[in-house]
Amino acid sequence: MALIVQKYGGTSVGDPDRIRAVADHIARTARAGNQVIVTVSAMGKTTDDLIRLANDVAHDPRGREMDMLLTAGERISIALVSMAVNDLGVPALSFTGSQAGIVTDTEHGNAKIVEIKGDRIKEALDSGNVAVVAGFQGVSTAKEIVTLGRGASDLTAVAMAARFGADACEIYTDVEGVYTADPRIVPNARKQSRITLEEMLEMAATGGRVLALRSVEYARNHGVKIHVRSSFTWAPGTWVEEENPNMEQAIISGVTHDASEAKITIEQVPDQPGVAGKVFRSLADEMVNVDMIVQNVSTAGHTDISFTIPRVDVTRSAPIMDKIVAEIDAAGYQTDDSIARVSLVGAGMKTHPGVAATMFETLANNDINIEMISTSTIRVSCVVRESDVERAVVALHDAFELGV
Ligand code: ADP
Ligand code: ASP
Ligand code: MG
């Protein structure tokens, strides 16, 4: 008997018809003789709606109460999905993250899993039930209800698959798999039949939101093979797995983009040892995640330092930046939240020089100015104007002939 984990995203359970379609697939999987653990997201845009609601009643609704609110979204889905499965004559039981024994650290809004007890899930499976687990949530070591970060129902699924040694971890979504670019922006993007975990990590980290970054990290650390596929067509999708040395590597496996960051430039920073350390230590101490960093050539003993941070942290960072500027005796700082990042990802880049050059030429030919650059062994990223980023994605996708 195989154990199969299936995760259904928000659009996949967005209305009663969708829930019945998903329940039908779950029931078929169970009737075929498999044990099934299901993880679901909140219906449609419920999480966004709840966040808006919270912001309508409070200025800074963070932490405990926010998590209490947001976990309600997934709670609705697990109950409805279980009811619909039961209705088809297949026994199913719903569980909150806490009931499933997903134990985390105490960081509200972004808690990390420390342990999965899972006794009740095991009991449910052993007694012939489908177990329907609320995605994106857990209970902290301080016994508080927490969420695991946006998009983290993917993580719940992967963590369940790891905990129970599942034979398959299927992530059902509203596209047929991982494409060479977001199919909503590049209509001729190609579905990949497989992609390496390493490539998927870089794609998820640079805006390819089809899988949440943490779920891919967890899959790599626990050896979980993921199958991303559609809950609309049920066609075979994309396998995300360890690199297979026998397979030829595509030079580029995807173009991603991300408009969730802002650029901060500190002007006229004294060019002395220790200054960069002070700047980034102060931000790290306040848990602001710095991403790309560029320091310009110094003129007359001064230099500019630019870096990117999540846009959602800009307001929170302002007092920290004021303090830093005074402390290091810089001239001031500017915040620019109209930037976006476009990235090329591909394992074959390691052995094919010239990818970065073609990328820069392509952007130049399209009159798109590059403001910052960063690279890893299998990725090149450029910061451009946000208004140019979709054009950049399409142009790069064309230039590297990734389309169908
Ligand atoms: P779910 O609610 O199922 O978790 P998400 O909205 O989180 O779904 O992720 C699926 C979406 O990811 C797709 O609708 C698509 O627009 C977007 N996406 C971005 N980049 C890619 C890509 N490279 N391949 C496939 N989908 C992508
Ligand atoms: N509902 C949560 C979110 O929107 C988790 C998820 O969908 O994976 O972020
Ligand atoms: Mg998602």
C-alpha cells in the first residue's frame, strides 16, 4: 500500500465545485488502495482578504493575533474538503496544524518546524481514513498557534511527506507544473518535465512562486521528491528532484522575476574599514533581510552603498537607517521601491560561459537599464525598473529560445 501526500492550493479549492473536484480525486486515490494525507490552503484569496481586514482594524497587526486570524482560512478548507470526501463514501478526518503535531519555534508569521509528532495522523491513516491537514500552520513550543510564512502550505505537504516517508508528494496547483517563466506573463513558456532541486531553490528564491522557497529547502534537506501538477487538467507535471548525472542539463531552465523588494542607497559613506559591518549588523539585529548589495568605487574617500530589502520592511527600517546614517557619518539615504529583479536560472550555466553577457546585451537591446547585478553558480540576476520587468522577462525568454 502506497502513502501519497497531496497538496491543493487556494485556487484549487476556491469554490464548492473546485472542492468537489478535488474531493473526487482524493477519493479515487484512496479507493485505488493508497493511504492519503491531504494538505490544503485557504480558499482562493482568503488569506489576502484576512490580512486586509486586520489592517482595517489595527495599525500594526502582527504576531499572535494575526496568526490566530490567518489560520482560520485553512481551517475552513480542511473541514469542507473532509466533508466533500466523506460525502463520496470515503472516510476522511480534518486536523489543524496543532492537532497534526506540527511543532514549531515561536516566530509568529514565519515559524520554523522543529518537530512533527503526527500521532493522530498515523492513527487516522491506520484506521482507514484520509487525513486532511491544514496547511501553513502549526503550534509553537510556547503552545501558541503560528503560521509558517506565505505560501507555506507547500511546506506542510513536504514536511508530512518527509515525516511519513511518503511514496509521492504531489503539489496540485492552477498551472500544469514548473514552466520556463510565469505562464501568465510569457504565454509560450514551456512546461518542464523535470527540474533539479538546486534550480528550483534558485527559482523559488527569485520569485518563481509556484513552490514556496522553504518547501524546496525542506525537500532538499529531507530527500523528498516533489511532483508539481494541475488540479484542473490532472496531467503529469514537473518532477523536482536531485540532479541526475546522466541527464543533460539545460543551460537555462527558467526566467523569474520578483517585484517585492526595495532598493536603499546610503550616500557618501566614509570609505573606512568596519563601516559595512556596522550598517548590515544594525539591520540584521532588527531581523531585516538584506539581499543584493553593491558598493560603488570610492571617490575622495567616500562611496555609495546600495542594497535591497523586502518592501514590507521599508517602513520598519526607516528609524534604523536614520540611526545608521548618523552613526557612520554618511550624507543620507534614499529608498526606491519601484525596482524589480529579473533572474536567469540554469544548472548548465556552470559549463557554458557567456550567459551573463547575452543577458546584459538583451536588456540593453531592449533599452532596459541594469541597476544592480548579482550571480551564483547557476543564476544571474539584474535589478531593473519595475515598469520594465515584464518586458525583460519576455525578452530574455525569447533570447534564450526557451519557448514552445
Ligand atoms: P497555489 O495557490 O496553488 O499555491 P500559487 O499562486 O502559489 O498557487 O502558485 C502558482 C502560480 O505560480 C501560477 O498560477 C503561476 O502564475 C505562478 N508562477 C510563477 N512562476 C512560475 C513558473 N516558472 N512556473 C509555473 N508557475 C509559475
Ligand atoms: N494561505 C496561505 C497563503 O496564502 C498559505 C498557502 O496558500 O500556501 O500564504
Ligand atoms: Mg503557493
